[in-house]
Amino acid sequence: MKYRAIIATVLALCLSFLTACAEEPSEYVDKSQLTYDQVVGTGLANKCPRLASSRRGVIEVSPDKIYKIKDMCLQPTEFYVKEEPTNSRREAEFVSGKLLTRSTSSLDQIVANLKLDQEGKFLFQEIDGIDFQPITVQLPGGEQVPFLFTVKGLTAQTEPGLENINTSTDFEGDFEVPSYRGAVFLDPRARGLASGYGSAVGLRASSDDEKFEKENQKSYKKGKGHISLQIEKVDQVTGEFAGTFESDQPSDTDLGTKEPEDVKIRGIFYGRLEEPAVEAEAAT
């Protein structure tokens, strides 16, 4: 009887432990409070916080105030590149790519303004943060595609008729994609936009040939991207929210010397809404 009582106690403890751990706890960690040694080598800097799967609250907002979204983080988990088919009868389709960039693929510490207008539509405006990361993915055939993962200048909005932020709130909008290469970048033949040679060294006699013109004439070109964010978890006590995103944007053009490829990125995101410090009327 004594052993049966001990076994029953152990089983009860195990059951209570499993029940308590059934919900994934919040993984939010204030990285600003950690030292370099506490973060380096852990992969923490590239991971977004996550909320417990059961959090389905609402965040009440007022239409006469501008709110701040802070510590927003976007962590990509899937990458796809549109690839032209070898058969002309088939349409181009997105092919899954393998991430080659190590632990520097996430966007973090993003700050944005959020406002609810009189029509019940949320307006999102990104204003600051680590809002771009150079990334390279490799396709099954071995081709490597570099691009600048970003949400720079993102302006997004929701459908009208909303009163608060909940698990049915979806944002959609456009953003700017800066050039992957800078103006002083030099290609393997020392040609650049703001520095370097005007044509490839060793090809002086034919440097004006039409087939070299595109490589010689560098240009800084910006692109446009589109993103949708679906909020799936909300903590009304802390103002935290999390969900998934899907972004479409162009790849690198190597300073205008090649056509960009269409890139699709999917992943998770996290953000925290703070009470406004000023009235919307005063801010405008």
C-alpha cells in the first residue's frame, strides 16, 4: 500500500507538471538587459519572442490617440524564389530556397506608429529600427540569390470596422526595398557606381561594346515590396501581440546590371503596443 501511495503521488505530480507545461510560456527576453557574453553564440539575437498559444485577448485602443509599437521583430522561416520553367508551356512558380546567411536574418527593434481612424481602420507606419538584413538563399539547382530582406518605410492598414486589436486583425501594405549593393561597392573587375573603373580592366579596346554596356553602367535602383501580417496571439495585459507574415519583394540587381527575381518570405513576428504619450491632434 505504501508503494502504491508513492506511485500515485508521483503520477499526480507528473500529470500536474504536464498540464502546467501544456501552454508554451512567453519567451520574451529584454535583450537590452543582457551583456554581449550572455547573447553571443546562443542564437537569441536572431529569434523573435513568442506568446503562449492560448492567448486570445484584445488590446483596447482609442481612435483619438497615436500609439507606439516597439520591439517589433520579424523572423523569416521560409524562402521562395520565382523560377522560370525550362518548358515554355508551363508558368513560372516559386521554388523553396535554403538559407545560407547565418543568424542575421531577422529584423528587430522596429518602432512604428499605430492609429485607429474614424472608420475603424488601423494605420501602421514604420519609422525606425533594424529594418533591413542582407540575405542569400540557395535554390535546388545551386543558384544563389541575394536580396535585402526589409520593411523600410512600411505603410500598412487593416480593413475598416475595427474597434480593437485581436486575433482577427490583419495588416497589409507596401514598403521600400533599397539596393542590396552600396554606391561604393566594386564588382570583381573593379567597376562601381561612385568609385572604381568605368569599364573592365583588360577590355579597354572593346569597353564600349554593347555586350559590356550593362555591366559598365552601374545604377542605384530601389524596389517595392508588399507584406501581409496576420495577428494570431494577443496579450491584453502586456500589450504584446504575435503572428505570421508573408512578404513579396525583388532580389538584388547587382547595381542595375541584371533583372531582379521575385522573392517570397514567410515567417513569424512579434510586437508590443505602448500607451500613447501624446494626443493624435498634438502629434499632427
